[in-house]
Amino acid sequence: MRDLPAFCRDLGLILGTTAFAAPLALGLVGNTPAQADERADEPALEAVERFLYEQTRDQGAEVVIEVHPPSAELPPCPSPEPFLPRPSDSLGGRVSVGVRCGDDGRQVRYLQAEIDVYGRYPVLKQPLSAGSQVMPAMLRSEHGNLSRLPRDAVREPESVIGQVARRNLAAGVPLQHRQFEIKPLVERGDQVVVEARGSNFRVTREGTALDPGGAGDLVRVRFPDRELVRARVVDKARLVIEY
């Protein structure tokens, strides 16, 4: 067989290359189904992200939100309106957000989001034994992810100062309100001093406490003349009535 002319061999090479490249080029034209779904979900995802940032703007110095696209293929969501299915729930960690779609809002879908709120919270400098009272100098501030703290974690040190530990507590770990109890400064039947004070006067009287109470509690007090008042506990066997 005679050899083909050089120009024929070159033409065959060109034609073969073109035939091979054509399907590849066609595959690059247009968008894949995944890309189309991503664009269809984008308005709802952006609306949920904005909504959650508004809801959490007062929770901490730094908020990081990640909204997860739906796992199933869903139709577009025009005019998305996010809402919280349970408004009373705290916004932290993994949350579910409802989205009403369309002008009438009849179509509803739910998206999952992860919320990380960073801020400061108190921890103990040293271990605290059961029955010991919490003093301000015993606490220091720690920075971390507030969303990862226990549900009843202590966020403000003032809320436990003056209280006593129910059990031994370790240093440097998040504190929980259930670990503390109010130290009684007044017991039922105690003889107490009640100070009544206003802008231009201050009078003290002695009476008998009818209720137990810790700092800040209102307890009933009966005076010798049988008069009954309610006063606020401020110290051991000392109460105040503000006018």
C-alpha cells in the first residue's frame, strides 16, 4: 500500500483531534445541576444568614454563622422570609430556621445553621471547696465560644458572687448556676436590725425575721408592736427598707 500524502495524514490528525475535543467542549458549556441548585438556594441562604446576624448581634463580641444548604433538591424560594420555629430557644450551636417562600408565604422550608458566639465568661482562679463562699478576687475572665458552654453556664460573675459552692469545683472550667446556692444571711426566728431610709431620714428598728433569706432577698419582719414589714437582706442579720 502506498503511503498517504503528508497533507492527508495531517488532515486526518486534525479531524481526529477535533472530533475528540468536541464532546469535551460541549461538557463545559452551561451549568451543572449542582451549580443550578446552588444558585436557586442562594437567596434563601443569604436571607437566613442576615436574619441570624440580626438576632445575635447583642450576644457577644464576635458571631460566626454558617448556613447549611438543604440536602434535598428544592425549587427556588422567591421573597424568602426567615423565622424561628421556637423563638424562646437560645441562639447558639446548631439551630433550625424556617423560611416562608413567595408573596403569600404558604410554602415553608427549614434550613440548618451553626452559630458560634464568642465572648467572655468567669472561671475560678483556684479550686473551690464545697460550702465556700465566692468572692470577686476568686474569679478571672476567660474568652471562648459561648455557644459551647453548658445551658445554665454562668455568664456574669456578679450572679454568683456571695453564693456558696454546693460541691468541690475545679479551677479554669465553665461554672454552672446549679453548682451554687445562696448563703442564708437571715434565718427564720433571727433577731434582725431593719434600717428604713430615704432622702432625708434614716431610722433603725429591731424585729424578728419570719423568713430565711440571702443577700438581696425580701423577707418578712415583725416588730415588737406587731407591725409587719418586708425588708431586703443586705448583710448578716441586717435588712433595709428603701423609701
